[in-house]
Amino acid sequence: MTHPPLRGPAIEVTALTKRYGELTAVDGVSFRAEPGRVTGFLGPNGAGKSTTLRMMLGLVRPDAGTARFDGVTYRALARPSGTVGAVLDLAAAHPATSARDHLRTYAALGGHRAQRVTEVLALTGLHEAADRRVSGFSTGMRQRLALATAQLGEPHALLLDEPSNGLDPAGIAWLRAFLRDFASRGGTVVLSSHVLSEVQHSIDDLVVIDRGQVAWTGAAAEFTADGRTLEEAFLAHTHEGIVR
């Protein structure tokens, strides 16, 4: 099946900051993600990755800073789900419902065409399990359902928070191929993860965040240009390397 080209937005994050009392969870985070490329958003657990993504989508109000998609905030987009597909958590589907019914509900709520349900089931490899109850799904299948839900609006950008959690090796290989295809057609991808081995072959650009601040940003190839492995370079730029 041939998929149509995409016009992914340029994503510009500028000085995003979020405080919870005396704790600064995100401190002036700035980076760009370009169309046609997969941008890895990497950092240790608790570094501020999820909070940053939630601020980008307007789910958490920043204390300072902005996130814009081709110059427009997420809340101001004419068709948010047609511009950005997000996977921040496992699909919040009722255990007694089927994947197909879950997607039909979200398609109706989002005003998406009904045929799109069949398309995203095929796109994510869930077509054979479409009528099974979600209660019987593995974590990996729930991840695929979350990605299918995010694709209902035919978005041109994807924001994914730890999307490989629960996937087996075949699922990780499938996800890598899916994201490479999405980017090759002109889509914009921001992929958050703390598992370096699962993203090192998927990303073009890299943003490293540590303790709420950007520790490094640039082309992924430049990060290891001095001959270090991805893990060695990552540890050199984060607090995890200091405390080991």
C-alpha cells in the first residue's frame, strides 16, 4: 500500500519552563524539530521529557515559553488532530470494548471519516485483532492501539512518549520502519525515550534533556562524531554519567 506524501510542520519550542512549587521540572527548554526527520528527545527518567511534551500539546500550562507548529500553538490550530498525532499514554480504552469500537468512538468524537478506522488498524498491524476485547491485549498491542488512535486524524506530525514500551523485538523493528516511512514522506516526528538502544537507528536529530534543561542538541551523527557510542556520549552529557 502506497501512502500519500505529508507536509509536516516545523516545530519550534522556545524556553519552555514549568515549576511545581520549589521544583523546576522544565527549565528553559528550546529546540526545533524539522519535517522529514525523526527527532529523538532523550533523557533519563524524570528529566522533564513528558512534561515538555504535555506543554507542547497544551495539556500542561507552562510558566514561561512557547511551542509552535509552523508558527501556531497547538490550541490555535484549525484541526489539531489533523496536524499532530500524540501518544503520551497507553490507549485509554475500556477493557470490555474492542479495538475497532474504541477507534470508531474516537473517530466519531474527532469528526474523522469512518473509513479511517479500517485504515489505521491495517497501518498499525491490528487488523487481525480488531474485534478482540482490549482486556486481552498485551502492553505492546495497547501501544499499537494508542498509535492507531493518534493516526485517526491523518496528522502530519507525531509526538511520541516512550512508544516502544512493551514492544517485543519484532514490534520495535515495526515501529522503527513505521517512523522512518512517516518521516520519509515529509512528516515530522518527535520521539521521547530513555532507552538508547531502541532509538539509535531511528533518529536523525537529537535533543538531550537532563534535570529539566537541554544538555545537547543537533544532528544525531554529530553526537557520536568523536567515536564514542551513543551510550557513552549520552552519559557524558547527563547526570547519570556523573553518578555512576
